[in-house]
Amino acid sequence: DDDQRWRIALAKDRRFDGTFVTGVHSTGIYCRPSCPARPPRRENVSFFATSADAEAAGLRACLRCRPDDVSRDEAAVAKAIGMLREAEDAVPL
């Protein structure tokens, strides 16, 4: 529910990135739940399931957290998975 999403956004919990976006109507942007920007006032916030939903509501992506880009963590995991799949022998840790 929205109360739980609000608590997640205040905690800047990265585990929920990709599960919803936070729309801030006073600034016209939407962010990841973990965006490091200063928290907005609750009355200015709506939650959207996807970035496309937020954009349909007239919001644009945050330039600080870039919610539509792959995060560095996600990119590193994808690279590691690719290396493991391509390796012919066991990969040393």
C-alpha cells in the first residue's frame, strides 16, 4: 500500500528499486525508492508501478537517481553472470 511505499522511500531502501517509482508532483519528477535526494512532502507524492505510468501522469525521470537506467549494481551482476556463462573452466573468486 502507499503507506508502506512511503516508509520505503523515506528509508531509501535499495531492495525495492524496480518495484515502483515515486512521483513528486511539486517538482514534476519521478524517482527510484532509493533516490538520495531530500525527501519531498508526503502530500506531493504519488506512487506508480512503472516509469511509463509516471510519464503518463506528466512526470519526467529524475536526473539524480536515473530510475530508467540500469544501476551500477545491476550492471556489475549482469557482467559477472556473463563472465560465468562464458567461462570454460571454474572461475576463481
